[in-house]
Amino acid sequence: MSNRITISDLYKNKQKSKIVMLTCYTAPIAKILDNHVDILLVGDSLGMTVYGHNNTLAVTKRMMIDHGKCVVDNSKNALVVVDLPFGSYETDKIRAFDTAAEIISKTNAAAVKLEGGKEISETVEFIVSRGIPVMGHIGLMPQKINLKGKFLSVGKNKIEEKKILDDAKSLSEAGVFSFVLEAMKSELAKKITKNFDTISLGIGAGQHCDGQVLVIDDLLGLFSNFTPRFVKKYSNLESIIDKSVKQFSKDVKDRKFPTKKYSY
């Protein structure tokens, strides 16, 4: 029997403790994070952090399946959610379900995540009604980067605020168990969290959400291309790795490695 955290567990505990979610793409990181988080999100952010793309748009279903299976296979406690990549679900609900079903069956993840609000709610309802749990994502939506040209915070005026509230309502009614609230005013995220039973997970959305999420590479200081305002770096692994490799290179060139201690 699996000892993994379930969606039911998240709902039972959300009043007692904040929910913790981090992105995860690889086996070594999965094994470490699994002891400290409630949810592991195999995010399409891997397009930027793992593959070096400028955005998430080039991520494929194959990538999500491979990394999703890797994370599931190398964790045993956290609930695992896998992103549906750009272009794999927007055109119609049947295609969206087929994508979600393939990802779930090939990774054994617990749920999928997709971006969008009211315009995608019918698709969400279709997927959920057929047995696949869905996590929503509203506010700043990285897959829509080309509409504005860069990543910008949202909900800055009454029109934007109303749209986001309508999106939250539509997704909640469609059956998402949770939604990510990204890069929005803290008071707006607070209002969403208060008005809907759906679990809210904030990333740049203030402290009033039911839980918090960050991209693991941002948290560890491994991705220096772009650091959003809402990221707190808990380490600077880029500098540590650079220093370690620099010393290794020097030791090899100076014939200081390997010594007898590291030889047979």
C-alpha cells in the first residue's frame, strides 16, 4: 500500500499547516525533496531550468512523461503532479483528456496541472469527470508569454482583478482540487483563498495562500538567467558548483589529483 500524501490528506491538513510544493525534475533532487514537501510538481519550467530554453513553449509531452516517471519512481511520500505542456490540451477537451490520461498512465503521477481560467474550465470539468485530478494555474501564466512579451505580475487593476476572480470561480466549479496563484497582489490571493474551498498555492502571491511553491532551481540559486522578485534564494549552488569544478580542474592540471588516497 502506498504511503503517499493524497489530495484528501491535503484538504484535511490545510487548516492546520501550510502546504509545501516545489518543482522537481530529476532523481537525486526527488529523493531529497520527498522528505520535506507535500507536493512535487514536475513543471514545464524544466524547459528553462533543465533544457536552457527562454520559455516553456518548446517543452514536449515526451519530456513531461520522462521526467514525471523519474520523479515518481524516485519518491515515495509526496503527491506528484505533472504539467500538461503547451499545445497539448488547448484545442479541444478530448485531446486534453488523451494527453492527461497518457501522462498519468505512463508516469503513475497523481494529477496533472494546466494553465488557464474560464476559457479552459469546460476542459477541466471533462478531465476531472473522467477520473483525473487537475491542478489549475491562474494569474501570470508562463505559457502565454508571447501575448505580453515578458513575465509580468497581474491583478493590478479592477478589470484584471475581476478576470482572475472569475477564473478562480470557473476552475473551482469545474472541479480542480487546487490552483496555483502566480505573481498577483497579496490581497487578491487572500480573497481567492477565502472565497473558495479549493487549495490555493501561491508563487509570488503573498502569505495568505493555503501553501507556497517555488521553482527548485531558483530556491537553490542554480538558475541565474532570471530571478523573479518573489524568489528567496536559500542557497547559491551555482557559485558552489563553479568553485568546486574550478578547484578540480586546477588539481588535475597541477597533478594534485588523483593522489594515492584516490587510487587503487
